[in-house]
Amino acid sequence: MERLRSSPLHANISTALDKHLEVIHVVQSRRKDEIVNASNRQRQGAPRCQDDRDVFALALAIKEMSVATRKARTTLWCAFQMTLPK
């Protein structure tokens, strides 16, 4: 979109996209932690109930990702509107 406009977009657009990518990495990390901890508990012969801390951390990360996704979609829509010819 910057190439179409031949000028840089507002800094908030880049910030929102960077935040969205950061939150995606956090969700991936939380999911990996949950898988590793569940695998360790299974090896130790512990009951199949999951540790609530892992689930809560993953749920919070997904909630933050949802918010960041909405903001990224909105900022991309704004960037697109600014790119359209007048």
C-alpha cells in the first residue's frame, strides 16, 4: 500500500501490525508450553487432567490475539482507504 501511495503510511499502522505479529508468537509459545507440560505429565504417569495455569495462559494469549487481530484488520482497512484514488 505504501508503494501504491508513493508515501509512507501512518506509524500506527506499522505499530498495529508489529503488535499483531508479536501476539501471534506469544500464542505459539504458550501452546508449545502447554504441549510440553502435558507430555511431561503423561510420561510421569500423572492423571490426565491438565494444569490450569497452562490453559489460562493460553486463553489469555488467545484473547490478546483476538484484540490485536481486530486492530490490525481495522488499520489495514484504513490504509486501504487512504490508498484508493480520490
